[in-house]
Amino acid sequence: MTASVAREGRSSSPTLDGRTIRLGLGWYLCRHRLPTAMPIPLAVASPGDVDLATWAFAGMKAPSREPTCLLLLRPNGIAAETALERGTRLVVATHFHDIAVSSGPAEAPEALAAADRAVIAQAVLSAVTAGTVAALASLFPLLAPALRAMPIREDAPDLAIDPHRPGTCSLSGTAVPDYLLLDSDAGTRCVRVATARLAVSPQPRVDLDLEPLWGPGGDDAPGHAVLVGGGRSTSARLRAAGA
């Protein structure tokens, strides 16, 4: 998500202390305390070669009562990546006023707390589009545990995958996702829904033709599946084909 922000007449708040965590190839997370005004991040105003891909608020109900803001950042070029690695000062444009965040050298991915991992995983899923799905691939090895922990709602759609018909599946209901994230022991793979055919008898379902995008081969049966599209995501209930 890249935004153009007018600078004239915008005020800045005092500099906040932040932490930068290296998440994957070309991706960084900046974590800072959430000001009480709860300003909505719009873009990274400075440095100009760092994009804000997505964001999330975390810890809103935590016992510590220290809510934080998580910024998923994508540097454009070696200079921007070096700045994030060594520590830098970010100016984040928000709907309220600019926020300055100062952080030290980037920390290893293991520094990402489980609670923050779950929150940013949901934000990443909402950011999956045709323009971002390839670049986001490097994040999913780190986010896989959070995906596996996503609850399955009672009204979740059923997803049937036939091992004898690779590249196809059936989904109950009439909603058609854009992508499927299929997690197995081999890792997380992403497939794009290439075509969909609606059947209404005896129960509504869509038969999907799938195009592999990235991740391990599809020989392993997935243990968890997430449907992604239109800025939304939901876990599907897996069942055997024909069951």
C-alpha cells in the first residue's frame, strides 16, 4: 500500500521509541507504542523509499494495557534496506498528525512475539492482492504457526481436495476466493483460483481450478486451508473428496 501524502500544514508529535524486526526477504516490521489518539497509519513519509504495506493495532485487550502499532514495511532498494537494518528514524503520516518513530538495528525474526505474529498474520492476509501475492511469499514461513492457529468458524465453508485430481478442489457455498493458502508438513503453498464453476444441486458449491503460485509441491495433504480475497480471509473446513 503506497500512499501520496500532502506535507503542508501537518504537525508532528514527539519521537516514539520503536523496534524493527526483520521478517523475511525484503520485509520488516516496526513496532511502537500506540498513542492515545489512535492515529491510523497512511504511509511512510520519510524515508521516501520505504513503503507501508499494511498495519495493525495489537495488545488492545492485553493485561499490560500497552497497545502497540505494527507497521509492515517494504524497503525499495539497498539504501532503504540498509537504513532499516542499521536503525533509522521513520516519519509515519497518519489521519491525525505525523508520528516519528526511532528504532535501533533490526532484530532477528525470532524477536516477533507470538501475539504480534497472530495479529500481523491477519493483516498480511488482508493485504494479499494480485500485485502483492508474490512479494509476500517470504513472510509465510514465519507466519505459518499463526495461520495454523486460526479458528474455524461453525459456518466455515467445506473445502474438498481430491488427491487424484491435482489442481482442482470443491468449496461449499457460492463465494469464490481469489487465493487459497494450503499449509502442510512441507510448508505453506499459495494457489490462485483460475476458474470457478457453480453447481447448485444437491447443495450449492463451486468447483475450482487452481494455478500454483509459490510454495512446496502439492503432494502433501494440507492440514489447514485459508481462503483469501477481497481484503478478507477465513479458514476452511477440510474434508475428503466425495465425503
